[in-house]
Amino acid sequence: MVARVVSGRLCDATWVNPIFIFQLGVFVVGLATVLLPLLKSYEGIIVFVVVYGFGDGIVITTMNSLLMFTVDEKRRGAALGLGNSLLALGIAAGPPLAGFIADRFDSYEWSFYMAGILMLSAGMIPFPLLLLRKKRSYDLNEEALDVIGYV
């Protein structure tokens, strides 16, 4: 609950890019998921729950905010519907896939590693793209810059 309020307030600030806040949340959730199989004590699980909950609160809050403000007013309902449908598809497909992996490797450990690595990748992919976009913008003239800004 605290992460939702804090990330929501951060996204309201004009000097903060909500995409970076979203990436931070995805990265925290992915890192916590990868490290979960390594935890062997009750205290470690408590730390995991707090960290994962904080990251998840950031992701949920900023995801809906990004979906609302990246499309025009007419398409907001469709954007929210599509975005949340894709999220629900991942949530529905995750447990059977984790069970399949656990059956293959005789442990749920690899399920956590794979899910965490996917989330870490999703959180890291926009960084090189952002650097590539900035580098390109210096090499191109202003007309081409408008096309890149549109994409």
C-alpha cells in the first residue's frame, strides 16, 4: 500500500518520468523472484514479501497510469482493457507453466529463476533502447527527430 502511494506521488512530479519508475518496479520484482529460491529462513521470506510487495505496488500503480496517459482520451478504455487483459493472460498462464517446469526439473527452483529472469529482462530492455534513441537523435536532423519521437 505504501509503494502505491509513493509511486503515484512520484509519477505526479513533473521532473520524474513514470516509465523509469515502472522499470524500477519491474526490476525489483524480478530480482526478488530470482533470489527467492536462495532463501532458507523465515526471516528471509519476510524480507522477500516486503520487497516483492513494494515492487508490485510500483508496477501496478504506474502500469495503469502509463496506459492512461500514453493514448488519447477516446482510446483509454481500450488501452486499459488490452493492458489488463495481457496482464491477466500472464497471470493465468504462469502457474501451469511453472508446474510444467517443476515436473521437468523435479523442483520449483527453476520456475522462479525463469520468471525472475524474464522480469529482469523486461525491466532492463528499455535502458539500451533509450540510450540508442538519444544517440540517434544527435546524428539526425530535426525532421527525422520528429519521426523517432513518434515511434
